[in-house]
Amino acid sequence: MTVRVLLIDDHTLFRSGVRQLLQRQSDMEVVAEAADGVEGVKRAKACNPDVILLDLNMPGLSGLDTLQLLVQEVPDAAVVMLTVSEEADELAEALHRGAMGFLVKNIEVDALVAAVHKAALGEPVIADSMTAKLVARFRVQGQAPQAGAGASERLTPREREIAACLAHGESNKEIARSLDVSESTVKIHVQNILKKLNLSSRVQVAVYAVEHGLADHG
């Protein structure tokens, strides 16, 4: 399957570099580009990409506002923030607004390609450094109670383990390997977690896990 990608970034040179990088992959195609949020939403509606790489800081419509529109207008697309920002508050807000991931622009080439593939499969992609900052943010603000405060009444021990894996951006295959279970079993657990917590996406589970102290489980 060819992954169709839309780039939204106000820096022409950066877009050109990312486009050339992704176009080298035999299973990726950059179907459109946009230099601002308004144009980006129009292009997204016109070409229905699988993955949208979105800058956070742009003139006019902000990256976060653009994200919110994209989630509403093209809900089947996975939106991944690709930015220079390493602020935990912006990461948290992006995830709450529906971003599938948050990556920083100093990412290695192979890691970016892998992240696009994972996002296309509906799996969250968050830079390791950002996950650590998000955990620290909630701890400092006193928003991360010990694992089990509320969550333990709804999730089984295995589900808490899987929620922690999701918080670290692991795919179903990676979770299955680390827990020595089948991928189908992982999928069932993820669906049970979503239902019990009344959430709609893996990213929301990841945020929940961080906020409730489950990211360090086990």
C-alpha cells in the first residue's frame, strides 16, 4: 500500500527536503503541499491523504487551529505535528485536539519514515524526548496521580501494561512481542481499554496513561 502524505509547513526549503526524502521511499507519495493552514485544509479535503505532516508555528491560522479543522474535515487522515517546538504544553494540547503524533524537526531520516508508516496504520508517534517531558509536566503540575487512582478500578493489570506501552508509542506488533502475546490479543485489549475509558483513539489512551501515572507501569 502506498502511503499518501500531505505536507503543511510555511518553510519552502524544509518542505522540499521532506518531500524528496519521502519520495525516495517506494511505498510513499507526497500528494500535495501547503504553506499555510487555510490552504492545507483545502488540499487535505481535495486529496484525502493518509498522513498529514503539520508544522506547529505558522503565520495566519496556527498549527493547533489547523489541526482542529483537519480532524473535523478529514477525520480519516492521521495528523502528525512536525515542529521545532519541544514544549510539553504544546504537545499535550496537540494530542488533546486529535493529533496522531508529535515529532521534532531534528528527527533522524529513518525515524521519520518509520513514524509516517506507523501513523498511516493508526498508531501514535511521539518523540521519546517529548514523552518524557509530558510525564514531567504532569508530575510538576500535580496532575499525575499514582497508577491505580481511578484507573485501577476500570483496567485490568494487563490493560494497564498495554496502556503504558501505548504511552510510549509502541505498535501492536511491538506490544505483542514484549508481552509475549498475539497481535490479535493486543487489539482486543486496546478495544477494551477504549471502551472502559470512553475514549476514541490510541493517542487519547496514551495521554490518559501519562496523566494518570500509567506510563511508568511495570
